[in-house]
Amino acid sequence: MDLNILWFILVGVLYIGYFFLEGFDFGVGMLLPLIGKKDEERRAIINTIGPHWDGNEVWLVTAGGATFAAFPNWYATMFSGFYLGFFLLLLALIFRGVAFEFRSKLGSPKWRNTWDVLIGVASFLSAFLLGVVFTNVVRGVPIDGNQLYTGTFFTLLNPLSIVGGLAVVVVFLVHGANFLSLKLTDVMHERANKAAKALWISALGTAAIYLVWIVFSTDAFLAKGFVGMIAPLLAAVALVLSRVFMGMKKEGWAFTLSGLTIVFTVVSLFVALFPNVMVSSTSPEFSLTIYNASSSAYTLKVMTIVAVVMVPVVLAYQIWTYSVFKKRVKADAKTLHY
């Protein structure tokens, strides 16, 4: 395996990690104003992701940095062409982080309710925009012979990408509800479990439409033959099994399988994309590949050495943080941290 392929896989792994971790994070944020009826209930919901949400976002920063270092032409074309979309994503992430920190600065119900709604809206926009971006990367966008994006922001808002954004939103909602049913107690636990079951129907329908549409609207999947369809089928199976375990009230398995739905979905997009990193709808000759968009062999070699040393350390640390904060959170004002 040459280093270009290795780094394509590593960038894919970083995005998979981000979508899995931030998936339940965004899902919890969107569910906050809906499941939490009282202030202490909403505080309990926030406390479930309090130790993790900012660490989860590091995966996106690392994925962007790895893309810039390993495939600078990919980074340049995508971040310049999708500039407005990424700017809106950045604003949503900023408002979301600020809302987490500011909501408890005052005891006013109106103050806290306003920030809670902002958390929900920012989480929705972040999830939706991520779906739009990755759908367009695989579907193809207008790129000329100089590797420049020639479309507009509204080129990105095509029907398929909008459905892709909505599919990401509803799957994240299910993933977040499963996480809350795993982390909350008593009535909040039951409320989260019911929400997961109700949202699952929308997730199944939207994801099915998205899967069929993207598979048959581009040659990327069918050109890979059976290999290109393995991950999408596994994603569908994982989503169905997640509902089975919801009914059995096995929250850990339900959460794992909704997470695997996200993992296999991102894997399927990267498998369909390979060996391209961005597909040109103008002409296949103008598509960016792992070779014409990559850094030098020496750069990839140095990056590989650093990754081999540091990635296991980072993974070990993040696993440790989740093990430390694995206990369930009770909606009790006396024990909650504000």
C-alpha cells in the first residue's frame, strides 16, 4: 500500500471518528429543548455530553489538518469552493460552544431557554451542513482543469444534497436519543428511549431515500460492483438492528448499532469516492485524485511517522475520558454541576 492510499484511509478514519462522536453530540443538542421539560432536566442532558463535546470537535480539526497536509489541492479546492458553507458551519459550531458556556451564567428561565434553543438550532445546522458537504463531494461539483470550483453556494443546495443533509440530521437524532437513554435515569431515561423509537421511523425512511438516490444518481457506487454496496447494506442492517435493541431496552447495543450505521455510511462514501477525493461534474478528467491532489512523498512519509506515534496516544486518552465519565446522570438539582 502506497502512502497516498494510506493517507486517504487515515483521513477517512478521522472523519468517521468525528461523525460517530459528534453524531450523538449533535443529536443530544437537537433533542435538548424537546426532551428536557425543566431546567434541571436540560442541565442533566447537557451534563451527559459536558465532558466530551469539545473533545469530539477536535476530530474535525484534525481531519481538516490532515487533509491540508496530505492532500493540499483537495483542501484548497474544497475549502475555497465550499467557503460559504464552511463559514456557516463554523458559525454554528461557535454559537453552539458559546451557548453551552453561557446558558448557566444567569438563573433567569428566559435566558437559559434562549441558549437552549440556540444549542438545538446550531446542532441542527451543523449536522445538516455536514451532510450537504459530503454528499456534494461524492456526487460531484463543477471543477475546471485548474482544480478550481466554478459553481456557487446554491450549486451545493441541490435536491440530493438537501436530502443528504436531512438524512444526517435524523440519523444523528436517533444516535443522540440512544446516547441519552444510555446516560440518563428514571423518567428521562424512558423519555429518551421513546424518542429514539419515534425518530427511528423517520431515520429509516429518509436514509432509504438517500441511499437509493445517491447510488443511482452517480456511477461511483455501481462502478465498484458488489464491493461498493457492502458498506451501504451494512449501514441499513445496523439501523434495523438498532431498533430491535431499542425494543429490548438494551441501550448499549442500540447506541453501538446506531453508531455503526453512521460509520458504515461514511465508509460507503469514501469507498465510492476512491481513488478520487473530489469528483468533477464538468469532466472526469478534472476530478481530484489521491495522486494529483497529494503532497510530496517525503511529506507523507514524515506525517506517517508522526501519526504512528501520536494517534494511539490520543485514542487512549479519549477512551480514558469516556471511561471516567461513564456513570448515568440524574436530573437532580442538588447533584448537577452548573
